[in-house]
Amino acid sequence: MFEIHPAAPADAGEIHTLQRAAFVDEAQDCGDPFILPLTETLERMGKLLGSPDTLVLKAVEGHRIVGSVRAQTTGTTGVVGRLAVAPDRRRRGVGTALLERVEGELRGRRPDLAALTLFTGAQSVSGQLLYRRAGYAVTHRERVADHLVMVHMRKELAVPAP
């Protein structure tokens, strides 16, 4: 079983490695080995983990990080990104648990949060299904290159009454 905890700068190397492993299949599906999750540097990862503006969560099984997700807020919108699950730990609830936890953490920090947004590759059918099950709906598609279309999704949140 896994547990979810906030990630720390000391986790940068393992999360960087996890992210690369988790996004290889998406890169292969779209025929582009240079998608952002694969080209992000360890240095940038370390900076994000040290930033008070970025929430990074990790799913830990024993001593191994098997999943991670990051988020930031812009106004009353939370922006979720880089949900990564180790390929050998997929379809075991890690991604769903990370999405639920990041939403809870963001809402705890920002009770006025009205929505969550994210994007994924159009060819990431399993990712889109996961997000739909979590309450996200497609808002639009964006062609970012001849071979690459991103699907933007949004989840509306009920704002507590004052």
C-alpha cells in the first residue's frame, strides 16, 4: 500500500526519474521524445520543490516514490500538472488518490477555489479517462505542433457559502 506526503527538495532526483519513466509511453504515442515532462531538468525540479508557490505531492510505497503530482493556484483556479505514476504501479489507485489529495490540499489552502484545470496529450486515452472519472470535463483542444494536440480539462468546484 502507498501513502501520500508533501514532496521536499531532497525528493527531486527520484521524482525526476519517476516523471521520465511515467511519460515515455506518451512521448512514444505522439512520436515526440521532447515533450516537456521528458525535457524538464533536475535543476528545475529542485526549484519547484523548494518553491512555496508550488504544491508537490508524492505517493510512497515503502521507500520508493511511485507517483507524484504538482499544482499551483492562479486567482481562484488551481492548475494541476505532471501527474506521474510509475508504470509498474498503474491501475492501483495511485493516480486517483493523488488527484483527490491535491484537490483537498489546494482547497485547504484556498477555500475560495472555484475550479481546477489541467491538460494532457490527446493520445493519452487512459489519462483522459482518469480525469473524467475525477470530475474533469474537456474544455478545448489545442494543437501545439503538427503532431501534438493537447486536451484542456476543467473541474468546477463548489465554493463554500460565506
